[in-house]
Amino acid sequence: MNAVYLKLLVPKIMRTTYFSFLAVVCVFFHVDHLSAQNKDLTAVKYANTITVEELKEHLYIIASDAYEGRETGMPGQKKAAAYLADYYKSLGVLPCVEGSYFQQYPLKKEVVKKAEITANGQLFQFAKDFFFFNSNAIQENLSLNNIVFAGYGIDDPAYSDYKELDVKDKVVICFLGEPQDKNGVSLISKSADLTDWSLDPGMKMLTAQRKGAKGVLFIHQEYDQFIPRVRFWLDNPGLELDYPVKENAEENIPFFFVKKDLAVALLQEAGYKKNLDKILQKINKKGKTVSFSGTTKAIIHVERTSEKVTAENVLCFIEGSDPVLKNEIVVVSAHYDHVGIIKGEIHNGADDDGSGTVAAMEIAEAFIEAKKQGYGPKRSVLVLHVSGEEKGLLGSEWYSEFPIFPLENTVCDLNIDMIGRKDEAHAADSNYIYIIGSDRLSTDLHVISEESNALYTNLALDYTFNSPNDPNRFYYRSDHYNFAKHNIPVIFYFSGVHEDYHKPGDDPEKIMYEKMSKVAQLVFYTAWDVANRPARLVVDKTNDFPSER
């Protein structure tokens, strides 16, 4: 499970009761006629090849110290890729990427050695006072000679900080969040629900960029409390996809997250002496922006190193049996990378996402055995093991930009990420799985998921995080996102965050293997139905999750 976007987190919301109620209604609506149906005994036969013993055997290897935490681009990740490829070779699966099981992709590794700003006679340092995630847009020296304070940095029909503001070739300083009255009602949504202006700082960055700004400083009002959540990502090498240079390609402007003290120092150096807290109160009360432009001598100085590396996605392709339908692809995905070695401790990532990795292996084996015995799926099935997820969904992004099989032929993506533990919300009962995205693009897929569960596995399907307003942003934090953004129906299977998330204690002996096998079987049954039904899934919904992370 990717945590690069933890900057967007706010305290956990209560369970979305609407979706839980909807799930119950759907199950009871179908249960009578489902109980009258005969189970697909062929599907049951091959689902039963997904066993606790084999899942455990694979996971104790994949999540062992020998794989060094499987950090993308490092030897442990390469070793895990080889293990997956050797396994599929042993099952008789032919390679599908020009004679290889690997889709290799290029990366740039960057390490920030030093970054600092001097403003109003004070020295401000990287991580302590400001931070950014590695980006080529951040040059060695970014001048803050022309700065603009722009309230919340929002440009919306309901409220705008840009009505009379010229930001061309200037650095915008603005607060995170959005204006709210004293009762917590957003001046934009006219309710207590926050809009994407709060949930996605990228919207503010792109708005400033389109208006000609050369950079953005986001003021984080709870900086000291927040910085521990992203400290790992600041202290460890960042990776970016090394895309081929595109002619006339637009690069994003740099953006930083800063303590209020740094913003105040810059504004004071530029001659602005007013209290920012009172300014925000004024904006929230009157619904009108307050802005200021000025000049400083400040420069953001950055020192870093950069090198090129490669990583691999591993593909297992099971060709369909129908001469026409085999051109359509059902994808089952899981990321096999993790966070590597941190301060000398190996982070084995048994749940994140060793659990999804070995579940996908067993699902692949089930389809392969079915095909060997003359019951192969009508549509083709691609089991896609991606790397780079922990660095920002990089492997799945590369696949979606340079697909081995055309995206227009891709029917859906069933993505498995962390299915072997339980979270605090389900401390009393582990027989559940969070379902995210199933009803966002295709009614067909959602119904198939519900019916497969009611007929075969009887897990509690929890839709708590299946909401555009989920402050955890889980929809954006695993590899299904890179399919959904191309309008391909998805389901994200997830059992929630636990106490060992991204810690060295995420080990295979803590996995609930019975639970994991049950979830893997649910994914198999859903994939089996999608792969064998006469008609392709219909995309009949407009996704209400914003397309940008």
C-alpha cells in the first residue's frame, strides 16, 4: 500500500454507513435466487486449488530476509521478480514480453543531500521547516524574489483567490484547505464536506501553474504534528519514472509544504506584517480573499544526487479459449515491492503486499490448471505483478502508459493489496474485506462481485473507503488507480492498515492465512465470472472520484 500521498491524510472518518447499508440490501436482494442456483462446480474445483498451505509456502519465501524488503530497483526486488518468473515458467506459462516475463522500465533515483532557505534573517532547513517530494521541477536554486500571498490558492465559481491577482512568473504562497465558516461549513460545498480543493493540493498547484506561477508554497498549519508521517519518504531515496522526452511536454512547477513560520518570514521580508491567522479568520468570515505581492532576496537552495536505475513488472499471461473473446483481457494485479531496509532493519512486507503477491500467484495457478484440463477462461487473464508501488504507483503507471496488451481490450482490473491482516475497526471479526471502486464505473462488475461473494465466500464486504470523501485517499494509493483513470472498471481488495504497516514487524507469521485464502478465492470467482460471461462488462457509470490524485 502506497503512502507517498500521506500528506493528504486527516483523522480517520467514521464508517460510511450508506455503503454498508447498500451492501446489505444487495446481498439480501440476491440471496434468494442465489441459493436456488447451482454453484459453478468447475469454478469451485479450481478455486479450491488456492490453499492455505501454498499461500504460506510462497509468502515465507517472498517475505523472508533473503529478499531484503524488495525495495524497487534494489537486489531484493530483482530476486523477487526472478522468483515469480521462475514460478510461472515451472507452470508452463510462456513469456509474453518479447521472450521475457519482465516489462522493464527506467527510473531516476534522487537523494536530497541538503535544502535550505534564508528569509528575513532566519535559516530554514529541509524537513525541519519545509519539505518537498523529489521532482525534476525543483532546480538547484529557486529564486523567491517575487512572491504572492493568495489566501487558499483556490479558483472556483463559489470562491476565488485569483479574481484580481497576477501571479505570472511569481511564487504563490497559500494555505492548505478551503474557507469554512465558524460552524465548519465549506463556503464552496455549502456543507460540512470538504471539496477536492482541500483533498488534493495538486489542484492548487495546477491552477497556479496555468496562471503562470513559477512555484507554490503550501502553508501546513499542523506541520510539526504532520512531518513524522512523511519522514521516511524524505530521508530515503526517491524514485521517478524516467519518461522519454516528449516534444512540447509541460512540466509541473515545483511545490513545497512549509511551516507557517517560514511563510511569515518570507512575507515580512517582502513588507507584509499582518497576522496570517487573523487573515484566515477574515477570509472565512467574509468569504472574500486577501492577497499581497512583494519581493524578497530569498532563494531555495537544493543539493542532491541522481542516478538511473531500472525495475521490472512481471507478467503471467493466460490466453483465453474463445477465438474472439480471447482478445479481451481480465487483469489481476498486485505489487510485489516493499520499502526495503530502513536504519538497518529489513521490512519484509508480508502483508504489504506479500499477501497480494502470493494470492495473485495462486489465482494464476488456478486459471492455468483449468486451462491445462480443458476448462480455460474464454477471455484472456493477465496476472500483473508490478513494482514501484511504494514509490508512487510507478510500475502500474508505466504499464498503463506503455501497455503490453491494449488498454481498450482490458475489461477490468482486480487489484489485491494487503489482505492478510485485520484493522482496529474489525478487531472482533476478521471475516471481512474492504471493497473500493467496484461500483464506480460498471454496475456489472459490482453485481458480479456481490453475487460471487454471496454464492461462494460469504465475507463481509465493507465499503467504508469507497467514497470520494475518504480522507485516507485509499482509492488513489494502490495500482488499480492507473487503470481506473483510463476508464477501466476496477476493484481494490484491502483489509486495512494495522500496527505493523510499513514497519519491520510486518512478517509472515502474523498473517491470517485462512482469511487470505478466502479473499483470494473471492477474487478468483469474480475474475472467473468476468472472463467467462458472454458479454463484456459495460462501463455505464461516471466515476465520481476525481481523476487526479
